[in-house]
Amino acid sequence: MATLRHTAGVPTYVFVHAHPDDEGTLTCGSMAQAVARGDKVVLVFATSGEHGELPDDLAPGETLADRRRAEATSAAALIGVSAVHWLGYRDSGMTGWEQNADPDCLARAPLDEAAGRLAAILDAEDADILVGYDWHGNYGHPDHVAVHHLVRRARELAAKRPRLFEATMNRDQMRRLYQAARAAGAEDDFDPDSPLDDGNPLGTPEAELHLRVDVSDHVALRRGVIASHASQAKDTQGFLMLPDEAFLAMFGAEHYVEPDAGPGLREGWFTDPLA
């Protein structure tokens, strides 16, 4: 995407995601809120999601990576981001897959090489706020864990050190939603305390979080962003089928770890003073 013009002096946010569609479930509300504030938002994907779900309607010569890049471009336009960048690595697949051994996959990329690619983007975009993932990438996918490390290293390599946040899910909130759904008779078998891809439960305990961003004004847009990634039907349809009330409860707020902040969860925005 071409970079749009922005008023001088506005902050620039760079959101880094492992695969196309990750922005829809983790940070697109915050991205939309930043755009609404008149700020500049840049989206970076580390891979093209080559090992996602393969749709049955690919055109002759079209690859899954082609489709997912096109879907990501459409989603980014819906959010209103200024530019989309690709680090150029291949999807590593889930933990234990044979694709983990691909020499071109993100999980096998030398850290300084991958971080250097991102640092060059941070410098070119003059990033003020940098958003990556928590220590286990929210659910342990090798590419998400790699994003955690490369984002931290890129921050060190950048000419200007941006303020760092790490996107995650509020495990305690997800537990409350799960328990309420079960109490209401829903047959939901997703327990956020169960082990996920790396053996750890989902996200981060509430006591270890620093920032909660209210993005309830952008839940309709979020549905559109998730729907933009239509090729990944198994991942998207469950979210899109949620009633409005349940969708708002799940996606009306986004949570972040800020490594430089003191303890305590605050409701606010990325540019608020450090606690």
C-alpha cells in the first residue's frame, strides 16, 4: 500500500503480526482507534501465512500466500492504515510440524537478520510506538514467539527507540467469559487454562498486564476485518457467528504488556505517561 499523508507531529504506530488475520483478533481495534485519532498506523507482517487453511477457490496460478496477502491488504484498507510491510519469511507452521525445519521460515531466521529487517522499517517510518507479542506469542505458535523476540531486538537496533507494547489476551477475562458461557448452557470446549501450542495456557494473567484499551466503538469494523480473511474459514467463522453481545464481550477491549511500565493494569492509551 502507498503511504498516506499525515499531519506533521502525529505519532506513528507500528503493529507487527506473524500472519495475515492475526491483526483481526489481537490489535485491529487499537489500530482503528489510532486512525480515528488522526495518527499514523503502519502494519507489518512477518510471514504470508503459507501454511494456513487452503481454500478451494484459488485461481490458476494463485497461491495461498497470494490470497492471504490480498486479504491482508483489504483488511488494512478497511482499518485505514498508512502502509503494509512484509518481512518476507515463510510461515513456520504449528509446533512440531515438518515446516518448522524450512530454512526460509520465520522460526529459523537468525534473530539479528529478522530484527534488522524490522528496524529498517521502524527507521523509515519514524516509529514512536511499537507493538509486538507477549513472551509466548499469546498461544505458543513458533512464528508468534519469534515475533516477540524480533520486535524486542528491532527496538534495540532502531535509530530511535520506540515505546514498546506487547499484545496479548487477558487470560482471566477469557476465563470469566468461558465460565459464563458454560453456566448459560453453551457447549464451549475451549478452556483458556488448557495447554495450547507450546503447552502454556492462553495469553497473560490480568495481574501481569499494563494497558487495557477500550475499542468497543470499533467492534463492527473488527467483524469486517476478520471477515476480510475469508480463506481462513475455520479460524474466522466461529468469531463471526458470535451474537453481538458475545462478540463485544470478547473483542470490546484489547490488552497489552508494557515491559518498561511498573505493575498494575490501567485503562487508557499508548501515549499516556508511564506509571
